[in-house]
Amino acid sequence: MATLEKLGFVETAEAIANDKSILIEQEFNPLKTWIEYINRLVGVLIGFFIILTVWKSFPIWKLDKWIPIIAIASLILVLFQGWIGSLVVSTNLLPWMITFHMMLAILLVLMLIYLYHRSGKLKEGKGVVMDVPAKIEWVLIAALILMIIQVVLGTQVREEIDQISFALGNMLRGTWIEQLGLPFIIHRSFSLILLGVHMLYFFWAYKYVLRGSNISLWSQLLMILVIIEIATGMGMAYFAIPAFLQPIHLVIGTIIVGIQYFLILQLREHKQYRLNSN
């Protein structure tokens, strides 16, 4: 709290200080302890790989200065993310801190995908030229924005589930869904909108994008993952939130965001190449 106050986040520090759940001691849980420990190990491994990325990016400064700049920004972000992760633990999983921690993770994923895409342009050819309408890119951008909103809503639902679980002593799992509030209803209904937008994108991609191309294959994978994501969500809603489905649902949602962003970069690359060719 003292650190947050020094950084100017006075209201945030006061919110943490007044949160009574921080004072409640948690029972030792070996499984959760190992999950937390593995999470830290993976975080350190990610940090090492990003440091290596920064080191490898310096020699290509003259070719594309944005690659080392974004690589350094990714390193700063992963260090900041590690600090936020420590706050999540020290504040006893304060709900809004979990959401912020998750959004930073997604931002880091998008930055690394952009680095991968931009560096790949230096060594790869332009590939096959396709006359892809701009509307495909725009509907995919809309899908990405909606998916990020859905992830935030899902994180809030998860926070609500954690509170209900704690209040019931992790028992009566079959009653948790009926005790969820408005965020769950919006999250559930929002999935239908997401499905419709992705179906529209896939229809246009199937119509205009060359079969067997990189964009076509990634689009097919995207549609399959969207269907699986909705199926896992339904599985949690109708089968008392099975514990094994929760991380699967979260991971697939994050992968969907990553694929959406990568496809947007690919579509923009084709559009720029067509303009330059003309």
C-alpha cells in the first residue's frame, strides 16, 4: 500500500487497506500452492525468453528500429506484470487486481505476436496476393474488441464464483451458477453475439480468401476454437462448473484473442502489399 501511495494511487491503496478479505487467513492447499509456484516459474521463463528477444533485436536496429523498441517495452511490461502478480498474491486475490493482471497478460501476448509478425516480414516473401475486401478486416477488428470485452466479463464472473465458493466453504457446487449476478447473464448472452460476428467473418473469409492460404487456415482454426470456447462455457453453466473446464475456458479465450490479432496483421499486410503493387 505504501508503494502504491508513492506512485500516486492513493485511492487504490485505501481500497486495499479497507478490504476485509485480505485479513482472512487461507487454509493450506497443496494443489493451489503448486499451481502458484508453477505460475511463477513459467513467468520467470517468459522473462528469460523476452530478455533473449531484446538481445537478438539489437542487431536489426538499422533494418527496423521498432522491433527492438517493442521488445524493450515487452521486457518492461513483463517486469511490471510480475510486480502486479505479487500484489495479487499479497492482497489475497483482490478481485479487480485479478482482472488487471489478466488484461496485462493479454496485452503482453499481443505485443509478442506483433513482434513475431513484424520480424517475420524481414525474412519472408510477400506470398500470394489476394484481393481481400476491407470489410473482412473490420469485422475481425470488431470481433477482437468484443472478445476482449468478453474476457473481462469472464474474469468478473470468475471473481464472483471465487467469492461464492469461499462463502460456501467450496461446497454445494451445484448452486453456484444460480447465485451469480448480472455479469454472468451478460457474459452468457454475449457469447451469441460473438458467435454471430465470427460466423460472418468466416463466411466472408471462405468467400474471398484463397483456399489453403495462411489466412484461410488460421480462420478455420479460429472458428473451431470459438465453438469449443462456447461449448466449454455451456459445460460449466450446465454441469456445476467442473474445475477442469475453468482453465481450459480461460486459455482458449486468450488463444482466440491472439489468433484474431494475428489475422488482422496478416490481412493488413496483404492490403498494404496490394496498394504498393498497384
